Amino acid sequence: MTQTPFPDDFLWGCATAAYQIEGSPLADGAGASIWQRFSHDPRLMAAKGDTGDVACDHYNRMADDVALMKELGLQAYRFSVAWGRVLPEGTGRVNQAGLGFYERLVDTLLANDIEPLCTLYHWDMPVALDDRGGWLNRDSADWFADYGRVLFDRLDGRVKKWVTLNEPWVVTDGGYLHGALAPGHRNMFEAPIASHNLMRAHGAAVKAYRETGKHEIGLVVNLEPKYAASDSPEDQAAQRRAEAYMNRQYLEPAIHGRYPPELKEIFGEAWPDWPAEDFALIQQPIDFIGVNYYTRNVTRADDSWPLNAGPVPQTQATHTTTGWEVFPQGLTDVLLWVKENYGDLPLYITENGAAFYDPPNAEGGRVDDPLRVDYLRKHIAAIGSAIEQGADVRGYMLWSFLDNLEWSLGYSKRFGIVHVNFETQARTPKNSARLYSQVIATNAATLY
């Protein structure tokens, strides 16, 4: 045991998302989500035939899954609520059976000394609202705040850390600009509108929480540090555009009440003039920022790419099965970048993990995943380095607790530290889970 940079009250946990693990998406009166519709459309789903109809069957196996979390020593669990389980039409009538599932989940976590972190939105808008325009409808901010109030009224106090949105950039870029994710739109003019309404919804939910909530609420963004390929003015400008589009598009309005000026250049005539009063709603004080980190991007000026900002492939590096470069230093850099640009708000790593090849079956009750073990060691150490340099990081939610449905890629990518046999639903902790248990038990001292 040696000195660890992690504070004694550092929170170690795992993360998941509702549609990726729960299964039974229409059970007990739940309303369908945009992912239910998207995954059943072979024109849209890259992994044709893979849906969330069963996923990890967590809806029926929740108690056993929480018992496994306890066995591994998890101190926290970040989960998301399926909006349509609670409000089948998206607004109005509350489905008590659906809400009851999340009450039981929270109570089971607390009974096992695991702190619940609740995410209101992890990409699964009810189809009833999508049919009314979804995030293109300005009323979506009010819909979202009303949905939040239902959960705040029932769960605040038992849940002490709330997240409004998970990765609004992915919702918009994948769902409204490129069509790779639900709802599957491809429209340059829709993307800024969806982004803006997402941020208005975030602000409205925070405002609603302040009316009755007594604990903490924040925003989760996926950040990918952008490094210019050279010192040339062209590459430097490309880096700034890429950074504005992915990293600053959501933090700037949430923290500073404005959008990066580069966005008008990026979207051109598709960029609207927003009412000034919208920013007063968006810029609600938050208690923390959640950072999801997976990889970096080295950027050069290249007019064959959108934004005239093309990636420079890093061929001398390890890559995950999603094609992402393994670059732990980027996690240190991005945490310090947030501190420098957005002040000393507490930070949580709300997702960090890697998909590597794991066999479909756990042979002999064991899954050896050395690349993931190495990934976790180095990325956790990178967080320690950021803490030593002044970043106020309060917790780490590893992605993911279970192998699950990796959205449009289906079951082809395994991120879990617990292996799932999707034919039998058997759970087998991988070697990475054993490592993580040691990290938690020693507050990461075993890494130093």
C-alpha cells in the first residue's frame, strides 16, 4: 500500500443505460421509446436484428445484478430512467408500475450500501413525444421538466445525485445530423434546433429541481480533447472548430450562457439567432459536471471532411474494437481543460471504458481481458494525475457494469467488466472486474 492521490471520500462505481440493459421495454404499461422504434427498423439499425427487447434482462434480474455489484464492492451505480416507463405518453399520466421499478432499484441499492446516481435522459425519448416533433419542438423543455418533477418528487433524498442529460452532443450529432442513432434524422438545419432545445430542457429540469430538490444536479457531456496536428494556422483553426462543435457547444451555454462563435461558422445559414431569454433558462447553476471520456482526436485542416477538420489516424497505438485510440493522457488533459475553462465545479467521471474482444461464452467461469485491465489501470492513474494537478474529481463511474446493447452496433461490442452470455443471461465477472474490486478496496493505492 502506497500513497494514493484519490481523496478518502472518492466515489467508485459503474454506469449503465436503461435501453441498453433492461429489456422488457413495453412491460407493465410502458410506452415505446425512439430506440424501440429505431432498433426494429432494418433500414436504420447497423446490427440488423439486434434490439433491446431482452438486452441483459435487468428489468427482471435487478436484485441479482445489485447483489453482484455489492460482491464486487461498488460504492455507486449510475443508471438511467426510461422516460416511457414512467410516463407512457411522455407527459400526463404516470405509470405507477414503471415508476415502481426504479423505486425498487434505488431501495435495493441503498440496502446494499450503494449510492444511486440517476440520469433522467440517456437517449430514449418516448415515441409519443417524438411524433410531436421530439427535440425539435420547443415544448420539449417543458415536457422534460415535468418528467423530472415526477422523479424528483418520488425519489429525491434517496437519490442525492441527479443528471439531466447524458451526452447531448451524441443525441444531436447521431440522431439529427447523421442518422446513425435514434430518431435517425439527417438534417443540417435540425441539428442546432435539437441541441438548443436539449439545453433548454436541461435548464428547465435544473430549475424544476431547485423548487423542491435538496441535493445535487448536474450535466453529463462527452469530451474528446482535440489536438492540432501542427502549429500551422490552418490546423489550429481546424482544432478550434472541432473543439467548439464537440466540447464547447454544450458547456459554454450551460456555464457561461453563450454559444462558441465558431458554431455560426460551422453551421452557416442553418445556425439560428436564439432569443436572449433562452440563455437565462439554460444557464442554471449546477452542482457538478459529469465527464464521459473514451478517446482523443488529432485534427488537421482537410476540406474533404465536415468542418474542414479531419482526423489524423494514430497508427502506432492500441485501438478498441470501436476503433477508438487508447490514450489515457487525454483524460488528464481534458479534466484540466474543464477546470481551466469552466472553473472549479466538482467533476465526476461518469463514463470511461473500452470495448475489446471477449468470447461469447465464459469458458470455465473465467474471462481474461488483459487489454481492458491495462486500460483501466492507465486511465484511473490518469485521473489521479489530474487530481494531483488540481482537478476536483469526486468519483469514477466505469462504463460499463455489464456487456450490453451498444446502440446501433447491437451486441457486437462488449464494454462490460461483467461478461453476459446473451443466450443464457449468465453473468461472469471478468478479470477487469477483479482488478476494479481491488482498486475500490484500496482507493486505488494498488495502482501506485
